[in-house]
Amino acid sequence: MLKVEDMHIYYGNIHAVKGVSFHVKEGEIVSLIGANGAGKSTILKTISGVIRSKSGNISFLGQDISKMEAHKIVHQGLAHVPEGRRIFLKMTVLENLEMGAFTKKEVSKADIESVFERFPRLKERQSQIAGTLSGGEQQMLAMGRALMSRPKLLMLDEPSMGLAPILVEQIFDIIKTLHAAGTTILLVEQNAGMALEVADRAYVLETGRITLSGTGAELADSEDIKKAYLGG
């Protein structure tokens, strides 16, 4: 479904991502794990067209999207839930969800109800200003907004960041539910234990390079991974 080949990304003179290649098959959860500053978020921003790579190729559903504008990439069926949620703080919950459906000719009540079924808390707070929601609720809203475009591939950037452990469990339960319903997911996550637990496959990113890859279970059992990321 998604194929990244030899991606090189620079911030000025800083070579942030160095020859990264990976793929995501339909129906998978693929996790990218690594320390802060490894380049994980930069890769997602490049796939979704927010920033550009200096070289390399990105194809989605067989189409080259390397130079495609971000809003057109959303139209192709790829949605990105960014790090820090980036919801519209002064809009209501419902208005945020409606903004997520900008690729559609009209907002589908069925799509909104589908989001409310997955996130009952959002239904309760649909008229509330988004900036007054808790961190966990804002994360649910960011995910719900992305789902309004009916994505074929959902990219999640640090969905557990800043959340209490009980909310982290809730967010990962939602990720599992979305996956079970057929959504393909590319997950960037610092919580390596949770990321590997849900992943079909995973890649380890260190200072802009992929250093390890394998199934989620294989990497979770790796002594190197346990020492570096799992506190083993």
C-alpha cells in the first residue's frame, strides 16, 4: 500500500533522514520506533506532503506521491494525525470533525455517527469547544477528525504522548479496534512496548537510519531492543 524508497531529508545543513526505505502492506499495523530526534515524525510529515524530501521515492497505492500537495494526498486516502494533535482549539468538537471531511462534497451524518460510536466521549462533548477538552479527549478528536476522510491508511504520530497510563491503554485499544475493522495503520510511537505489542511489523530508527526491522514480536524479544527501549 505504501512504499518509501531511499528517503533523504535535510533541515538546512542537517541530514535528518538518511536513506530510509520501508513498506506498509494493506491491513497491517507497522510501527516506527526510536528515540526523540531519530527522524520518525519527519518521515510522516514527508509522506503526507507537509515537507519535501531531497531525494527518494514515495508511492501510495501504486501512485508516486513524492511531489504531490498535502491536500491531494488526503484525497488519495492517506490521513495523518500529527504529533501534538493540532486540533482546531476554538472550534467545537463537531466542527473539528466536519473539517476532517473536507475531501467530501458534504459531511456525512453516518460518518459522524461512526466516529461517535468509536469515541462516545466525543458524542457527549460534541458542542464543547475543543480547546477545553482533556489531553486524552483531544487525542480522540484528532483521530476522529482523520477518520472523517475515510482513510485507506491512517498515520498516527505519538498518539500516547503526554497521556496518563490509563488513557494510553484506551488509545491503544482504539488503535486495535480500528485495525480489526480493516484500517491500515502506520504508527510512530515512543512507547516502544505498546507500539511493538500492536504491530504486525516494526522498524527501529536511530539518528535518521533504520537499524533493525522485523515482526513486532521479534523486536520485542530482541535483547538490544529490551535494553535500549523496554527497560530490560
